[in-house]
Amino acid sequence: MPRFHFAWPMAMLIFVIGCGGDGRSKVTGSVQYQGQPVKAGVISFIEEGAMAAAGGSAINDGKYEIPGEAGLKPGKYSVSISAPDNKSKAAAAEAMPGMSGPPPKETLPAKYNAKTELKAEVKAGGKNVFDFDLK
């Protein structure tokens, strides 16, 4: 029986260390376009070589945050930032109630979203603050 008493604490220690999380990190930052905070939009982080976003967040008044529990794993990412013109969609909805019209017009150049040139590298245990000053 003495072996069991020694093995049990060791097994618990290994379990706790092994379950320390999946390495996801909180990611925060700001987004400006032509010197002004992006009022509303979406930021997406796409792992290099992947087709779909690994994580993302809404942008509100130039700020975004991806909480740790839904955060990003360490690695290199392409970053897509979209800020649709919601005024054009609202005007279309008023003109034709109940009908969906064309998607809202994108206010940012394609080099920041559809053909993004933006990059970020998430580091384990790092602060992971990525500010984007778009021109």
C-alpha cells in the first residue's frame, strides 16, 4: 500500500501539469484607418496555411479583444480587418422592407481584408497586443 500513497500524488501532479490549458492566449489591440479609430468592424486571425479564421473579434470604437479562453494558439497569422458601410445596407433595407439586398460596401481597401497583407505572430506567455494603423 505505501506505493499507492506515493503514486497518487505523482499522478495528480502529472494530471494538473498536463491540463494546464491548450496554450491559447488573449489577444487585444486597436485599429485605426487614416488616423481615425475604426468605429465598427471585424478582425480575423487566419493561421498561415489555413483557409478559415482561427479566431476573431468585433471592433468597437477602434478596440478589439479576443479573451484567453477563446484566444489564439502560438503561431504566425494573416490578419483580415473588415469595416462594412452599414449605412448603405440600412438604406437598402428601408427601400425594400423584408428583402435582403447586396452586402454592405467595404470601407477598407482589399489589402486589409480580401487580399490581406497584414501579419501577426502570437507568442506563448506574451502580451499579444497588435495595433493596426491602416493608411
